[in-house]
Amino acid sequence: MKPYFFALLAVLATGLPGVPLAAQQGDTASGQALFATNCAACHGSDGRGGERAPSIATVRNVIARSDAELAATVKNGLSGVGMPSFSFLGDQKIADLVAYLRVLQGKGAPVKLTGSPEAGRELFYGKAACAKCHMIRGEGGFFGADLTTYGGNLSTDAVRTAIVDPAANPDRASKVVELQALSGERISGRLRSEDNFNIAVQTGDGRFHMYSKAKLADVKHTSRPIMPADYGSKLSSKEIDDLVSFLITTGSASPQAATRRGHN
């Protein structure tokens, strides 16, 4: 599963040859039937992953792809990693599949917020201390990712999971990397760049550290998330709802499209 997963992200990140300029309008009802027949056995009935293939409903790298890029992946397959080509379906049915995938990803319909964006903003810059690491519209820290547009294309479940279970994020840059120099010096932090010869790590104080790998005794990519993993206990369920609502509203190109439910 792991080779398939990372190959999928790599292909989606770099694009595919022959990606059409625009995807056809898809029919979600047709797409649902096609998904059940052609995709669910590997990706799960809800698109969140199975024994043979990863989630395509919750992974941000997949959600962020355009309809045309997703259609190209379905049409061309992923050579050598187990995903066949579905070109035999034809362009219209592939468009239907992509339309239904968007439903599984929580897109294509107004997002129903379960918390208060205003209260979430106070948490972001206050009690939750998110702004110590993350920036929104130029305000906050820069150790973590800029979250200005983060929640604009994600479901509430995806954002909540990112907050309460950061270990689930497969991105290697979201994990702690540990370095040991030949001199014995040790340093740990967030991976910023790496190639065959050099590596750059950012520590919690915001400083960047560049090393030649020839001068390092060890480079260890751990599974520990950079982000604190205690928000599920540190914040109440309502507070997490508020924080999720703030991130989605802030990240949306049209915040008014998000339907806000009543708050208790």
C-alpha cells in the first residue's frame, strides 16, 4: 500500500501528460454507481482507503487537484503501482466518477459549519496558540504551514482530523526530523528541504539550519508529528468545532457559501 500511496501523491503533485484543459460536467448519480463497481474494492466504499489502495477522499494532495488532473489519473492509471487505466469508460463516465469523488471529498455542496468562526479565531490567536506556529493573512508564526487558504477545499471532518490526529498526516515534512553531526551535535525540527547532498531543518525558534550530509553522522525521519497531538484533550469538542469553522471560513474563496448552523 505504501508504494502505491506515495506514487499516487507524486504523480498528482507533478501532473500528468495529456491532461485535458477542462473536465466535462459529471453526473454524481452515475458516478456513484461507477465508483461502487470500479473503485470501491480498492479505495473503500467511502473513498477513505482499503487494503489495496489509499484514501482519495481525505488526503489534501488529492483534494487539491483539479477535476481535469483527477480525470487524467483515472484515464491513464498509475503504471507499476497497481492502479489500472480506466480509459475504457470514456470521457463522460470518467467525468461522472470525478463528480462523485468530489461528493466523497465534501465538495460540490455548501459546507455546514458546526461551530462559531468568531470564537474559533479567538482560539487560534489565544488559548489554542495556533498562531505561534501558523500564519493567516500575514498574521502569526512561520514555523508551521500558512493556513490562509488551508480550509477552503476541505470538509469539516478532514480539518478536525488534522487538528486532533496530526500523526495521520502522511506528509514527511509534517514529521520531526533528527540530525546528528559528526561532532556529536544533535538537532531536531521541521524538514524544509532535502536532496542527496544537503538538508535544511527549521527549529521551533524559527531558525533555519543548513547542513551538508557529508558532515552528518545520521539523518532520521521520525513518525512523530511536528504539531502537538494533545488538542483532543486540551480543547473541548465545541472549541474544536469553532476552530474548524474558523479555518474553513477563512480558507474559503466565498465564505458566504458556507452554511452556518446554530450554536449552543
